[in-house]
Amino acid sequence: MVRERTVGLMRCVALAGCAVLAACSSKPSAPEGDPFPRVFRALRPSVVLFTMLVPSDDPKKKGKWDEAYGSGLIVASGPWGAQILTVEHVIHDARDLKVTIGDRRVAKARTVARDEKSDLALVQTDAKGLAPASLGTSLHVEPGDAVGVAGYPIPDAFADEGLGTATSVYAGRVSSVRKDALELDLPVIPGESGGPVFDAATGEVIGLAESRFEEEKAIGFAIPIDDAKRFIAHAKGARLAIR
């Protein structure tokens, strides 16, 4: 009886030792879950809302001004303030330009560089201590790549419904890589233009959202981020420290 107990105990010790060795030799498990919420959470502080007044396009309101809005992306920040990248048509002919940061903080802003042909603009604010986005590259983007679009779709409508101001995010894929544009399989809703299109796995920005087809809103586009980087590099008076 004593021998059987001793043998049984030795077997238990041996099995326990094997289990420990197996645990030590196994590879660390990969992080579980979808990375999309995590990368959006990191990018979110860099996405801003623009509000402004623009000349009315209503013939009955000639000489009047209408409220307008759009999205933007913080690309540099320092003791002097911050610079925000957006699409030019968002801030075209705008006055009383303001930027909402973190869905709460509102600051005055001014345009420091613009290019109608490339539809890109750089806006500056005196607000300090902001979070610049991580800009990736659009050179290796392929059809089928998973992406996200972040911005502020129709913020006035959300406000009218008492739903507050908050950054929205949509998930989709690149449909096609075209000349000077990335075609997306999800719409760019009014208000989202100028917001980031980002890699769904890494969070790096690969483009700026824009809408091109008046007759077909279901197809969205993005200005490749490498085009935007060239615009920034040649913008006069731009003091940037892009990561």
C-alpha cells in the first residue's frame, strides 16, 4: 500500500513537471479581440470638428452667410499652438472659423495654407498640448484593405436631436486605388470630409476623407496621405514636426 502511494505521488510530480515545462515552452498568446476599437481610441484625440460661416449658395439668400462644418486632423502641436490638416473645400471662403477639440474645447482657427487643385488646406490654432496623429503611407494600399473613417457626420442634426457632439467612426474597405484618390466602399457623409481614413489594424492615417460624386453618395474617396505630406512640406510658413 505504501509503495502504491509512493508511485502515485511520483507520477503526480512527473505530470506536474511536464505541465510546467509545456507552459514555459509554449509561445505567448497573441492579443485577442478586434484591434479596430483600440486603434480608433488612440486616433480619436487627433480628430477635430470645424464650424464656420460660408457664403450661402441659395439664390434667395444672396449676400447672406450659412453655418457650415467639416472635420480635420491634428498633424503638429507645440508651444505655439497646433496645425490641422483638412480638405480645402471644407474651409473655402469661410469666416469665423472655429475648431472643437476633444468634443468639448472650442478655439479660434485660421487658414495658413491652401491648394484648391489638390483640395488640401492647413489650419492653425493657438490651442496647445494637442495630440498629433501618426501619418502612415498610401504607397502600399491595395483594394480590399480594411480601413476606418473618423469624423463628424452632420453634427448639426445630432445636436438638434440632443445627441451631443462626438466623433463617429465607420469601418469599410478600399475598393480601388485610382489616380490621386483611394476609392472606398463606404460613404463620406457631409461633415466627415477632411477627417482621417486610417489602417484598421495599425491606426496609421493613409488618407483624408472626401466626397466627390453628387449623384452617388454611397461611394467615398480619400486623398492619399502621401499627397498631403507633400502639400505640408511645401506649405509656406508651416512649422511642423510630423511623426
